[in-house]
Amino acid sequence: MEPTGGLTVSSDSGACDALDRLFEQSPPTLGPTEVAERLGVSNKSVYTWLREGLIPGYKVGSTWFIIRDELKDTLRRGANVPRDTGPVVVIGSERHEGD
């Protein structure tokens, strides 16, 4: 199981049922506040996840919206892989024993 904010998601079929139940009363598109409420996290966390590409979302002007089924699929896959954040800098490529 992997924690995702206030929700624990497992890859077994029980988790899929739990996600379906969690979002069953939700409309097809959600705002960040609705996602935060469903997952039990802060609005700030959801906006951070959206900006970093951890959860799928679309920004039109200054408004974010999330497709419910895309979010459920992402949570099921555990595909919360951050986008590239820039170059990796390696300082000193030699390894010394005892370091």
C-alpha cells in the first residue's frame, strides 16, 4: 500500500472499489478543493501536486480542473511520478572508502 496524502491506495481490487465509492457522488470534473476534501488533504497540497504533475489536471486561465476518472486511474496505478525538475548536478565523481 502507498499513502497518498490522507488516502491509502492498494493495487488490489478492494482499493478500486474504495476509490469508486470515494468518488461515486462526484461530478465528472472536479476542482482542487473537491479533490482535497475527498482525499483528506489541504488545498495547498492538491495545487502543488497539480503544478508538479503528480496528479492529472488542466489549467484554463487561472482555474484548475481535474477529470475524476483520470484521477482515479492515476491513484490506482500509483503513477505519481514527478515531472523533470531540472538538471542533476554531480559534484565529485570519485567515491572514497569510509565516505
